[in-house]
Amino acid sequence: MIGRRKLVLASASPRRLALLEQVGVRPDLLLPASLDETPKRLEAPRKLAVRLADAKAASAREAADLREDFKEAYVLAADTVVAVGRRVLPKAETVEEALGCLRLLSGRAHRVFTGVALADPGGKRRTRLVETRVRFKRLSEQEIEAYIASGEWRGKAGGYAIQGIAGGFVVRLVGSYSGVVGLPLRETLDLLAGNGFPVHLGWLNPLEGAA
């Protein structure tokens, strides 16, 4: 391959894209993977997060291989699962789902599992799992209703976005804040660098990291 290594992000999430750019890594292409994210029977939340991230990486790897200019690219994927015990909370799409999530999370602790998967140019895939513990304050019905009205919850795992208004609900967080947002930065950089992707290139000269 001539020139620098390319990176494909298997996501359309603006949050994941912003997190990568925050640490000087800019994907050359976005190839979101559309999958059935329904948990398997008795599947643990942590296993679900890794399985979905790996499946997204595999799907985007296949799509990238169909494009001559991206056959030698790295493919990065991630998936975030919010759970209370073994119960997986939905990526809320309706008001009813969001209300259920917020009322369940109110005043209690939950766990956020983010799986990260990397497919190298040869197709070999590697995964990481990051677990973060989060505790919410007790939410009043007025707070819940106002948050629902904000619309911030839509499409978010567990029905909230920690990087937005819901950051004010957090009493305690142990683990990776960026992992709760959608992409654990330290682990992602370690995974990329450990498999030959030049993560520091954009640090030395931001223009070099541009597409």
C-alpha cells in the first residue's frame, strides 16, 4: 500500500466521530452497519456489547473490501449496552421506552458496557470490552418529563446521553466517561496503535490526519 493507513469507522454516530477527532484520529470513511441488535436468550450484557461490536466490524470490513481504495484500511466498530443487573435497556426510540429507562435508572446504579472491535487490513478482528459503573440521583417526575421533552434521549442506550443534559443526573461514575458516551478513548487508541495504525500522526500535524 502506498501512503498512510486509512481508517473506516463502522458507525454513523456523531458522538463516536467527535471522540475520535478529539484524540487526533479522523476516519477516512463512515460505513455504518445495520444489524439486528436483539440480545440472544440468556445473553449477558457484556457479551452482547462485544458480539455486536465484532459483528459491525465484520460487516464493515466486507463492505470496505468491495472498494479498491479501502481494501487495506483498518475498520473500527463499537457498541454500547446499558444494563441494570442482567437486564439490557433499549436504545430508546419511543417516549414509553425512554420513560421506562429513566424511571428504572432513577436513584440507582447501572453498568455501561462498550465493546470495541478492530478489523485489520488482513481481516483479523480483535475486541476489547470496557465496563463503567454509573449512579443516577433520584429523579423527580418533573425532571423526567422535562428530559423527555428535550428529545435528547432518542436513540440513546438506556434512554439518556451523559454528554448532554443527563450529565446532571450522574452522582458517581467509575470507569470510562468516553465509554459511556460511546467510545472508550484509551482502550481504542491502544487497540489501534497495538495493531499498527499510526494514531500519533494527527498529533504531529493535524493536517496529516485529515481525509
